[in-house]
Amino acid sequence: MKSILYSALIASITLGFASCSGYNEILKGDDYEKKIQIADEYYQAGVTPKIKYRKSEKAIEKKGAIRKQKFRTGSLQRSVALYEQIYQRMPKGAEGELSYFRIGTAYYYSNDFYMAGYYLAQFPQRFPFSAKGEEASFLSAMCSVNNSPTPSLDKTDTELAIRDLQTFIDQYPQSELVDSCNTLIDGLRFKLEQKDYEAVLLYDKTANYNAAVTSAETFIEDFPISRYREQVLQIAVENSYLLAKNSIDNKKAERIGNTIERYNNFVAQFPESVELGRFEKMIEELKDMERELAAKKPNKN
């Protein structure tokens, strides 16, 4: 039994070396018909995913039959090396066009979204009349979507993803992918909203009154129909009150006036809020301070 397994292992290793050796010969050679053939074979093998299925009927019913799906990165990398040579040799022909497109999609299926984004974004410019232009533009936008990080990280890639999806919609308004793009944009905008909301909460938690007020009001301007609107306006009123209360006298009067204005705005929008009783006490306290300030002013007469 051991000898059979040993023989099978040796055969597998030998076959692997032979395959690798044949690929290197083609890569270094000048037979472009062979390069195209082998590149296509590796590409097709690469984009055919390895799939693992769920076995439990309950899990299948809840999450679907497919448990895990993974593309063959090694095969895709080999196809890229050949397609690059083909494109360099035939940049204006049909072979070059397909090669350039598949370089981009090979990187995409390999989850290298920065490289994929470069090639797929360049494709419509290099081949403006290609039938694959719409697909390349959509996948280019999807690269930006995949590069978008969690809300706690830098939002530059998320803003870029929104811009790229909107550009696709503007370029292909009749595309069947427009609805998908709009759904993705909504999700990305909520990610930006979540990030800015967390910033407001952080300023509030760390008692940075001025920054809390400013960030809260900027948030409302940027996301006027946010699900967090009431809580953010509440934070603006509370921190405005604390900022006014802890200000020096020559800034206190103005900040008291601003707080009262924010309070009135809050009451107008949320007249049934459970916070109104607490806010009323805060405003009465500020009005008492305002009267004290007025009493301190010298009589001009």
C-alpha cells in the first residue's frame, strides 16, 4: 500500500514539473498561437471556481447550498503573464483586446482589486468601441467597491467607489446593472454616514463640546434624512449647552443664544421626544446665566 501511494506521489510531482516546464517554454517562446491557446486554458481553469457545498439541510435552507467558493489564483496568474505578452504583440487586434480585458478580470477574480481596477478602467479608453466596454466599466467600479474599507477606516476609497458607480450610471443609463449600482451606492453612503455618526459620538464621549456641535451640524447637512437625526441633534443641544455653560463671559452670551436656537430647532422637529423635560431645565439654567450676565453690564446712563 505504501509503495502504491509513494508511486502516485512521485507521478504527481513529475507531472507538475512537466506542466511547469511546458508552460515556461511557451512563455519564453515565440509561438503566439500556442500562447493564446494556453492562456485561454489557464484563464478558463482559473475562473471556474472550487466550490464547497453545505451538507446540512437546515443550513442549505437558511444560507444556500454553496458554503465556499474560491477561484484558482495560480492559474489566473499564469494566464496574465501570457496575456501580457499577447497584448504587447497585438495591441490593436482582437487578440490584444481580449487579452487586455482578461488581464483585468484575472486580477479581479484573484481579489487584487487595485491592479484589476487599473486595467479595467483603462480598457474603455484603449478600446472605445469594444462590446466589453460596459462590463469593464462596471467591474472597474466594483473594484472600488471592494476596496472600500469598514466605516472606522479612511473614507477615500468609499467616496471613490460612489463616484465610479455614478459615472457608470451616467455612461450607461439604460444598463440592466443600474439598479444594482444604485443599491450599492446606498450601501456605501450608509457606510459614510456610519463613519461620520461614530465621529459625532466620539466627540460627545470625550467631552469635546465644540467639535461635537460642529460635527453634529455637519452630519445633519450631509445626511438630512438619517436614521440618526434625532440622536445627533440631541448631541448638538447637549454639547452646545455645556459649551455655553463653561465659556468665559465674553463668549457666553452668544453661545447661550446659539443653544436656545438649537433647542427650539430640536423641539420643532421632535415635539414628542423624551428628552424635552431635561432640555427645558438646561435652557432655564442658561436663561438665568443670561440674566446674570445682563446684570453685570455697566449702566450706560
